Amino acid sequence: MKKNNAIKGLLAAAIIAAASMAGHAEECIYVYHQGSIVFKDYAEHVDSVALENNKTQISIYDTTHVQLYSAALSYVDSIKFADDRPVADLLDVVFNPDGSARDISPMGNTVEAVGNNTIVWDETYKRYTAHYNNPWATSPVPDYYKIDYDSNTAFKNGLSDGHTLETVFMTDYEGTITNAEAKWFSSHQSGGTGFLISTISGARKNEITFLPNVNTTTSSKWIWCTSGIVPQPKVFYHVVGVWDKAAGKAYVYVNGELKNTVAAVGNLRFPNAGSRWFGIGGDPNGANSAQAGAKWEVVTARVYNDALTQDQVTSLWRDVKKLQDAQAPASLVTDVDYMSGLPVKAGGTYSIYGNNFKAGDKIAFTSATGSGSSFIATVTPIEPAGVTVQIPAGAVTDSYLMTLSRGDSTQVLGGTRLEVVDSTPAGSKVIAHRGFWLGTSQNSRQSLLNAQNLGVYGSETDVWLTTDNHLMINHDAKLNNVTIQTSTYDQVKDLTLSNGEKVPQLSDFLAMLKSSSSPTKLIIEIKAHSTDARTVEAADSAVAAVKRAGVQDKVEYISFSLNACAKIAQLDPQAKVSYLNGNVDPDSLHTLGITGLDYKASVFTANPTWVTQAHNLGMTCNAWTINTRSQMAEVSKMGIDFLTTDYPVEATAIKRHFDGNH
């Protein structure tokens, strides 16, 4: 009798709770028998809890009055409502509009912002997100977040006894995914744990994968917990990876559904020393570098001390889906993109890209640090789709929250940092690496035509000399397993590129130059042949072919062979020729008649006086191969004249920014 009275009291409380908590997706109702849960459902499903059959039966009904559960009153020990969501107790990263980030988990880890991370506001998820615009599998990654746990024993213990990773992310790409690993939230390096888009291997696809390193020995053993989900462009995914040490298994969930379970018996192997940190936007590659970047938008990055259950994962997904299903206000502009940390000057310009900007739009820049600095700018449309804003006199270096207004409507665009300077160098001129080949084949006629239509400074290409002295265009020594320099023209002339074109000769490209009004020059790289003497012969043949075509003013030369460069300078003293190898100073090159340094950016960084020395000698400097916007900006800030890139559209936009603030 006492028990029944106690249950009736609990039941009364449950009925009140049901009335107050219905509709709260994060709350669950639990019914217990002898300490075990015999019934559980979300509170939003429950309409009523009732005593029936002369108060001897407990029944629970849903919102359509269908009975969800019924049991004898004597069977039930207790009924309660509780929050079913687990707490990310090791790491829970929140991004700030000024480009910084913080960990709101009980662990309170330090989150280091490396580079100039771009933060955008996501109206669906009602939070700031980290936005990356790097080419697929970028290495090194210029901008990322770093959470170092190497000296945090509690964090490492939390990982090593079983753990869960949770993320909401989106990637973007054109066509099909490049078959290379890319990582947005991970802690890998010969060990560790994290997420990635995997490469094709056997049955494995370019799919979302949870990848802990677990073994019964001390050696490295990757646990490929693949999901079968190839991420589609601009689609957000909620992904949870669970390593349950006690069960000896790893699980991966996508959008609340269990996609795979694999054996994962043993202990967690931590990454190599120096790489024991979680990266957001890229994967650790030593203490001060990240790799495997791509175009990401990262909404959440969380680590739990426990191996979460299916019910707990479901509760996390329900929270995400509730946001996705909510009717968010229609965005004024879409696909917003910009670069944080660029130098600007008062009176200069700053570019923001996106679709559906309108004449008359205004963008308010409000200090994100509380300094009080702010201004409102009217936009000017630019191509590709986007706008520029005029930076007013009096603007100061600060982190700003950008808000678009159109009539009575507004849209938060995100946070950016503006570095206000007196002036910037002119932007580095753009050379398309092997042509503008995205969507076609490298070193194809179409790639040259694309570069000419884009109007970049140059289109780089590579030449090989056949045994019967025909100059063929191709980057690698082999095309379709045929070695060009040891073959005759007849043996190579019908080889095809991936876009279906026949392999071009240099004469084909020279004819395209002669017939085009485009200012784009052809930058001819003389490839290093089997002997230096043969390389010099290729240089001699190329100079002769250019003279025959009468396009000396539309051609420049580069080579890793110092002798080939010197030979070109001797054959045509008016020719512009640059050395590629990076091991010779400007004075020494100048004495050979060589007019330019075409080195990796790291060479110029290691030799900071070389750019000035070269310019004082009337020489030029080029940096290769510069494929991220941050690198493009850094090269321009160094005053380097040219950059060679696989992404000439993005590089042209960076050049326009620097020219507008020069």
C-alpha cells in the first residue's frame, strides 16, 4: 500500500512534468522497474500519463491518444523526466566573430587560432561557423584551430578509455572529389583519432570515415570505420564516431543512423610527439603545421569522455535536425565568402563574394572586440559574383562583425579582421600552372585557351624533346606510360589527354598565341632531361621555335637547369628567363643574363633580402605553386612580382584586392 501511494505521488509529479515538458525534444520520460529502464520516449511525444483500472494500471499516451506503454502499478518503481543529451566533457568548440574560438566544455581547453580563420554566421544553426576555402588536400593548411592536449593527462585518459567525437560539417567541391585524404576535425599522425574523407581503396570510397588507431600491441593500426556516405557538395552532415574500448568496437553514425560497426580491440595509440592536438580545418603535421585541408564549413567539434549509446547519439541528432527543419528566414545573399586578415588602407577596398547582392545594399562593420570602431559601407558589384566596399578614412585595425542591410531586412554575414595599413604592394601577377585546367586537362589546348580568356599574366607549360627533336607538351616524363624523351614523334603524337585531346606540340601553343589578342603570355618550362646536354638542346630548340613563330614578345622561359637558363639568355638576350631551383642568389643569376628568380615561397622567406636585391638589379621574382588565398596574400605582401597557381580565379581576386589598396 505504501508503494502504491508513493507511485501515485510520483505519477502526479510525472503528469505535471508531462504537461510542462511536452514539446521539449531534449527531455525524455523514463519508467523504471527494479532500477532498470523499462520504457523511454521523448517528452514531446507524450500527451498524458494516467492511472486506470481502478488505479491499478499506469498508461502513457501519445499526442494522438495512442497508448505508448502500460503496466501494473505494482510493477513500476518510479517515473521521471530528464535531459537525455550527453555533455561534451572533453572538448566543445565555439567560434567567435573575431576569428578566435573557445572551449565551453568543463575541460576549458585553450583553442589557438592559427592564421586568419574566416568566421561566418549560419542562420540554420544559429551560430558562428569556421569557413575554409582551401583546395582539396591542401598541405600545409594556412588557417586552422589547434587544441593541444599533450600535457593534459585528464584529456588523454578520457580518450584512452573510450571516447566519442561529434561534428556537423559541410564540404564543397566541383565535379567529383579528388582522390586524396582530407580532414576537418582530427588528431592523427601515426596514431590518434578523428574524421576524414577517405581515399578509394578496394571497397572503400571517398566517404565520411571515423578513424581511431587501436591495437593490442604498441604498433600503429588504423580502424577504418567507413560510413558509405560520399559527402555531397554544400550538404551538412551530423557525424558521430564512437570508440567503445570495453566492447572492442568502433561505430560511425551519420545523421543519427548507425552506418558501420568494426572491431577495435586494444588500446588507443596516440599521435607522434608534436602532433598530439586536435585540428579544426586540417590535420596535425607536427607541432606547427596542419595538412589535408579542403573547402569546409565546420559548425561543431566536440569530444566526449564516454562511448555514447545509440539513444544518446539519437538525442544529439534530434537537436541538429530540429534546427535544420526549422523554417529559417530566407537569406538575402547566399554562398558568402571572404578572406579575413587582409591588409586594407583607408580609402581602399575590401571584397566580399556571394550570390544575390543588390544595388543599394549596405554592410555595417561593427567592432567584434568592443572597441567601438564601426562604419557602414555601400557596396559596388564586382565579378565573379560579389561586391567591394570602400574602407573609410579613420578606419582602424580591428575584428569586425559584418551585417548586410537591404531595406528593413538584415543578414549577419560573419566576422572578419581588417589590418589597416598606409598602403600595400601591388598584387602579384597571376600565372596559371599548366594552364587554367580545372574542368579540363592540364597542359591541354583548352587549358591554354581558358587562361587566355581569363586574361591572366601567363599560362605555364612544360616541354620535352623527342629523339627526333619534336617539342611536346606534358608535365610528367611519361604520358600514358610512354616516355617522351626516349620516343619518336610518331610514337607519341597520337597519345591522348584525359579530355580527349591529342598531346600538343609546342608549335600548337605558339600558333594559339599568334592568333590570339589575349595579353596572356606562354611561360615555357624546359624540363630536365636525362642529361644536362639534352636539356640545353631542348632550350635551344624552344628558342628557335619561338623565333620562327614570331611570338618572342608573348613568351617567357623557366627551367630547373641553370645551364638551360644561361643558354636561353645567350640565344636571345631580350628574352625573360627565370631559374627555378631556388639555390642561387640574385647577383649570381644576373651575371649569367638570367632575368628572374622563380622559387618556392619558403626560399624567399628564408632569404628576406633577395626580393629587394633582385628588384635593384632589374630582375623579377615569382613564387610557386601558391594554391591557397592566405599564401597568395602573403606572397603579395612580400612584394613578389608573380605567383604561379592552380587556382587563377582566386589569385586574380587577391591581386585585385591588393591593387585596390596599393
